Amino acid sequence: MTNSINQQLHQITSGISVIRSSEATDSDSLLGRVAFYLNEGYRLSLVCAKPLPQTILVTYCLVGKNPDRRHEIQLEVKRERPELPSLAKISFSASRFEREMADLYGIIPLNHPLPKRLVRHGHWPEEWYPMISSQEKPKFESDRQVGYPFQEVAGSGIYEIPVGPIHAGMIEPGHFRFFALGETVIRLRIRLWFLHKGLEKLFVGKTPAEAITLAEKISGDTSFGHSLAMTMAIEDALGITVPTRVASARAILLEAERIYNHIGDIGALANDVGFSWGNAIALDLKEEMMRLNSSLTQSRLLRGTLGVGTVKISDHLDLIGIDRIASKFEELIEILTNHSMVRDRFHGTAILGVAQAKEMGCLGVVARASGIEVDARIDHPFMTIGPTASTLETGDVNSRFLQRVNEIRASVSYIRELARFLRVEEPIAQVSTPPRESGFSLVEGWRGTIAHRVEIKDGIITNAKIVDPSWFNWPSLPIAMTNTIVPDFPLVNKSFNLSYSGNDL
Amino acid sequence: MSYLSLILQITLIVVISPLIGQLMIKIKSKAEGRRGPSLLQGVRELGKLLKKGEINPIGTGSAFALAPAIYLVSTLVLSAIIPLIALKLPGSSNYDLFWVVGILLIGTIALGLGGLDTATAFGGMGASRELMVAALIEPSILMAIYALSIRANSSNIFKIVHATLSNPQQIASPQSALALIGLVIVVVAEAGRIPIDNPSTHLELTMIHEAMVLEVNGPKLAMVKLASSMRLVILIGLVVNLFFPIGISYSTSSVGSIILGIVALVIKVSLLAGLLAFVEVFLAKLRLFRVPELLAGSFVFGFLAVTASYFLPVIKA
Amino acid sequence: MSVGSFTSLFYFDIGAFLFFTMAIAWRKSLFGQVRLLRANAIALFLLGLLSGIYAKDAALIGLSIVILLVRAYGIPTIIARAIPHSGDQWESTRVVNTTASILIVAAITAFAYILTEPLVALNPTKRIASLPVGVSALLIAVFLIVTRRRIATQLIAFALFDNAISACAFVLTEGVPLVVESGALLDVLLLIFVLVALASNMRSQTQSMDIAELRELHE
């Protein structure tokens, strides 16, 4: 018995290989280089900027799968005239990163098709860039003077419905503007970034331990996902390889977070079609899962467990408790899938086609429900044992619901598989490769792939960039809403369930 | 005595409506394993709203100002013309079921106009949805009335209830059962309950009735809330008395029978309201464009009730 | 059993029969439709049983028990087998949409009433007065066969058609000649078997139960 486990231990630690590469380029050849990698099957996962005394260093992180490849393209722009060529023509995600950089660093993307503000709303002063300018609070202008024009849809019978940024219920701020013809949505515009927290700047100057704690607050429901991404980025920079027990425990906790959030989402979907009984059962299950979390880590939200090279977890994983939750969960799904009214609301509602989802660079549940195989646990693993991957094709509310159901099932059996590694005694983490300036990590949080990139000098974080999957998925929501009826929006929104906080750093 | 019992009936409806509404919430909560708010919560909320000041949205006129009052007054009138605790109320021989339909519509349309008057997207959206439902209810409710009228050879509520009272056996007929199903669907739709509308949602985009009154506030909101819960109680009371008029007082002369009528009404309404709330737990809200399907179903039930009255002749005891 | 209570129960039962027939036109869930078919057949069984008890006709009672076994248990169970247990158990594409369907069903009932009026007038007893119910169930079944695409629904409609014929027979005559009725039963049973076999055969060959798609195979 011990032998076979030891053998597997060996396989787990030795099987992981990541191919890393990097290059520096200039603004003339940037477009060509990025296009080359995109054609090779890479996707743009993160773009970050770092202000240096004379220049701003922009890094494009491209990642590829099978095998796990990570490539960085760096470009320096002058501080007095920060400009770079826009990649909007070849990548939609890049065009959004560029708009973000334009707002936070003042780097102007040349020939950008939509050079409007994204993060900084109209009332932010013109020449004040949050990541560059001094800490002093800027002089905000009144929103009324600036205004925020929406692209108008004209025609007889078309009317606008503005919703938010303040909503009924416990939701973060976001403004939704529907252009509807009767009850059918012609176009939906979403305005986010009402709460710019300056998180990325907060990371600068923190020690790794502080940074890991801070990362838990990026998006409260993804506490573990984000702090794990931060931990792994730091470990990547410091060249630390973690032992199997730690890796397994982390994988288990990542799945635990996935389970409780997906159950909550399923309940919320039931609630949004007025089926409050289904929600009541789901809330009960979610509570049970969170108590299980608490018994594992002393925290219902799995906070305060991670450290560089370590994870604090109780030796005893309550597998019986997980089985109980899983069997109750199956009962709930039986009720929901056999309910003809619920089915009628879910089926065919707000279809996000595979082509559209690919174009937007969607990630996570949303992408997989539309048939895109993207999962960092399989594409960029930190363990050789992975969960069973699954995708669905239709891309409607029902497939996003079923995708969550399937993922919970996969997570439960994955946790069962990993549980035995928790009991193994092992030496602590060791520095296996020479430390580097920067570290990069990809973690499949419950919403999708989280990407973090940090730079560390003398044990202090000097630059950090965080990309929540919601950043990629938000633009796909209006696409799915087109030709869907207005009263279905809350349901559709819930089926995406994107993070406002993870989007607006 | 007869006017006294009329006043008694109106007062009773006003008093029990918030309680019945809360009873439904309580039953739903219990069925879902929650404790639920106290039965008096509805009354407390009305009290809180009455104490508040009022804000009129910019640009609104008399339609917005008067809508809640018209809605409440029409509902009060409704509670006066339907025999709920006693049959022979003053003027009862004048009112038939078409009055009920008309007065219900007056309230709905007044509130719809009030919603449109705010010129907000939600007011207009809610009003258009509410009026769509109201327009779809109309044929179903008329069909059900027609079916019931055949039985009593009159559409007068007093005569229908009287006919049922004097010949309770005829209630056990397929046409009555079909008409009952049709009417219950109509009541659920009119009162804005699941599966047509979700009164407990906070999601403004899905609302029907609540979207229409989103801008109404303070004492006016209290009026709308009170009137809405009264409408539900009155409609439930109407249905139970049309089909199960047990306990209703025939005349208004004896105090004892009036008291019996009150007790019987409260029990019957609570039972049916409780049943509705319990069934709601297992239902989901229909997609807005499936609502016509349900109401078409209700229409067909009414229609079948009418045709059944022809091919299944009334059995005379 | 007195005439009054017999008629009252008879009417109630025939009302239920009509209700379940109509509900089949409404429901989209195939298993829900099968359940309604069962309920419909049980109403038919009660119709026969009531008539049998009232007329003190043992043969009629026996026949209704056969109906219970075959129509309420046998046929629906066989049809349920034709529904794919994994995959699409819903009838989402219809030639006529649901709202229009139920309105047409209402129109059919009225039409049946007008159609049978002269027939009822020939012998205006209380029982024969409910002949329109049987006829409208018949017409609704035809309507369903014409407008539904899923084979399971067509089988259900066919079984419904059969039930409607029996209902008409119960309403029209005091006692049904057992031989005739059993013969009809067997015929239909055979047909159902053939259709089910055909259905599962087609399912295994085309992975689809949609007639529209089969048509493409021919071309």
C-alpha cells in the first residue's frame, strides 16, 4: 500500500513540466510576434505594465496548452510619450487590456478602434493615472458635467431601460442599459468599474505573506482561488516546488471552493425562476459545505490557509460528509431537471455560441458550457492527477446550469481521489530552481482561469497584475443577451455569475 | 342591521388582508424550512409606510397622484358588492359578476396609468405587462362567469351563491370543477402570484405588478399594498363562496348567523390561501411569454365548463 | 345505485376523461403525457365500471377490468419504453404551438357538440347527452396525431384515439359486445407493438425520433 502511494507520489511531482520562454521586442514587430504566437494556439492571458524611471515595461503573457507553454513578450515604452501599437485587430482581449492600460498608466494604444475610457469613469481627471501618479487623491469632477454617452439605438418603439449601478439586493455596482423593442433586448451595454480599489498598487511593497492574505480579498467568493494564484506566482518567482501533500491539499481546497460556489449558483438559478424551494435546498447544502470547509481550515471561506510552500489543513477530511452532500445534491438536481417549468425557463435562453465565446476569449464555466475546452487544471496543471474534463455544446442557461452540475460531480470524485495523499508525511518545500525576477501562475478558480503575475525583489513585491476570469467573460454577457427577453436578464446574469470585484481592481 | 353588516364585511376584509398575505408568506417559509416573519409584519409595514413622507417623481401629474387612491377605493367597492359574510347585503340584487370584472379593471388601469405617468422605463414596462395579463384574464374570467351563470340562470352573484346553497349537489359536476380550475388560475394571475408574477422578488426587470408601482412611496404605497392584499382576499373569498358557500349567512337579521358568516369566511379564505401558498412552493415562475399559454388554458377550462353545461344537462334534485 | 347519483358520477367521470385528454395536448413532458394517458384510461375504466354496476352487467364490469389492465397499465408502459431514458424527454418542436393547440382543442369540443347534436336528439337520454365528450376526444386524438412530431406523442395520441372510441361505445350503448370490443383492442395493441418496434428500430438506426429528420433520409 505504502509502496504504491510512494510510486504515485513520485509521479505526481515529476510529471509536471512547463515550457517557459520570453523575448523582448520593439513596437514595430510587436504585432507580428503576438500574431505568431496566437496562430500557434496560444491565448493572451495577461498583459501587465511596470513603471520604471525612464520607461514603462509592458509584458504580454501568452499561454499555450499540450504541452503547458508560457511565453512572455516585453516591450518598453517611453514615459514622456507612452504609446504602443494596438493589437485590437488580432485579439479582442488585447484591445481591452490596452484600454485598461491607457486608463491606469496613460499608455496610448495607437489605432485602437474604440479608444474610450474603460476603468476611469468620466469624473476622473484627464491627466491623472492611478498606477503612475502620486498617492494623493485626485480632484474628481462631477459626473453630470462629463456625462457618459451610450451608443444609442434608434427606431420606432425602441426604449431604454437603465438599471443600476445601485441594485436591489446584495450586489456590487454595475450599470446595465437595455435597448429593448417590446420585451426583446436589441442591445445591452454594461458599465462596470464603479469601485476602483487600486488593488494592484496595494500589492507593491508587500511581503509574500501579506500579499497572499491581500489576494484573498480580490473577490470574496474566490478567496482561495486568488490567494492560491498569488501563492503560486510567488513560489514560481522564488523557484519553490511544493511537496505532494501540499499540492494535493491545495487542489482539494480549490475543489471545495468550487463545490460551495457552484451549489450556491445553482440555488440562485432556481430562485431566479421563482422556484424558491430549490434555492432553500441549495442554501442548506451550501451551508453544509461551508461548515465542512470550516472544519478543514478553520475558515468557512477557506481563508488564512496558504503560505509560501505550505498549506494549513486538518489531516482529517470528512469524506462521509462530502458523500452526504453529494447524494443530497443529486436529489436536488433530480428535482430541478424534472421540473417542467424550470426546464422551460432554462432551455434555449441566452445562447452564447462557440464562435462568439472563442472570439471574446471566454474562460471557465461560461466557456465550457459553450463547448470550449479550457481548464487550467488540465491545460496548466500543478498535479499530474487531474479532474475529469467536461464540456457542453449548447451554451444556453441550461448548459451553464448543467456544466456546474457536472463540475460538482467531477470535483467530488477528484477530492475522493486526492484525499489519501493528505495523510502522507513529507519534507517541507524546497527551492528547486534558481529564483527569478518574476513569477506567473494560472489557477482554475471556480469561475475560470485566474492569472497572476508578480515581480519580487529582495523579498518584497515590486509589481503585481491580477486577471480574474470575469475580465474575459463580462463582454460575452451582452452578446448572449441579444434577442433574449428583458425579464430573463436576471436569470441569464446569474447563469454567468461574474465577479464585479475581480474585474474592477 | 343590513348596513351594519356591510360595514362589518368591509372592515373585516381590510383587517384580515394583511394577515392573510403574511400567512401565505409564513406557510411558504415553513415549507422551505425557514422560520418566516411574524404574522403581524404586514400590519407593521403598513404602519411604517403611513408614517413616511411622500416624494412625487418630477413631471408626474394627477394620474400618478390619484392612482393609489382609485386602486384602493375600487377595491373597497369590490369588498362591498360581493356577498362574503352574508348573502342579502344592501344592493346585492343589483350586482352581477360583470361588475366585479369591471371594478377590478378600473383599479388595474388606474394603477397602469399611474405607472405610465412616471415616464420611467420600469413604470411603462410594468404597466404594459400588467395590462397584457389583465387583457388575457378578461376572456377567461368572462367564460368562467358564463359557465357559472348557466347553473343559476343568472349572472347575479347573489343568485349564483343562493342557487349553490339551495342545491349543493350540483356543485359536484364537471362543469363546476372546470369553471373552478379556470377561476383559480385567473385569481392567481390577477393577484400577481407565482407562476405569473413573483411578489417576493427584488429583481426589478422580472417584475410585473411591483415594477408598475416602483415609484409609489410612503402612504400611497401603503394604499397600494393594502389594496393588493385585499384584492387577493376578496377574489379568494369570491371563489370559495361561489363554490363552497357553507356558513355564509342568508340574511342580515340575526347576529349569530353574521358571526358564523365571519368565522366561516376567515377559515375558508385562510385554508384556500394556505393551499395556494403551499402549491406555490413547488412551482416556478413562467417565462413572460408563456403566461398567455396558461391563461389560454384557463380560458379553455371556462369554455369547456360552458360547453359541458350544454352536453351534460343540469341534474335537478 | 340511484339514477341521480349514477348520472352525477358518470358526468364527473366523463368530465375527467375530457380534462385528461385536453391536458395531453398541453403537456410537453413525454413522461407527463404518458401519466395523463394512464389517468385518461382510468377514467375510461371507471366509465365502464359505473355502467356495469348500474346495469348489473358482469360482462361490462369484466371488460372494464380488461381495459384497466391493458389501457391504463399495458399500453402506457410500452409507450414509456419508446421514450429515450437519457436525452430528450420533451416535446419541444410542435407543428402547432401550445397556446394555439389548447385553443384548437376548445374549438374541437364545441364542434363535436354541434356535430353530435342531431345524434343526441334521436334518443335524448342523460347518458347519450355526453356523447360529444367521446367525439371530441376522438377529434383531439386525430389533431394530436397530425400536429405532433415525436413518435412517443403519436403513439400516445393513437392510444387516446382508441380510448375515445371505447368511451363513445360506453356512452352510446348499455352493454358492449365483448367480442367486438376485444377484437378492436387486439388490433390496436398489435399496431402499438409494431409502432414501438419500429420506433426503437429507427432510434437505433438514426439516433433520432424526429419524423422530420426521417423524411430527409428518404430524399
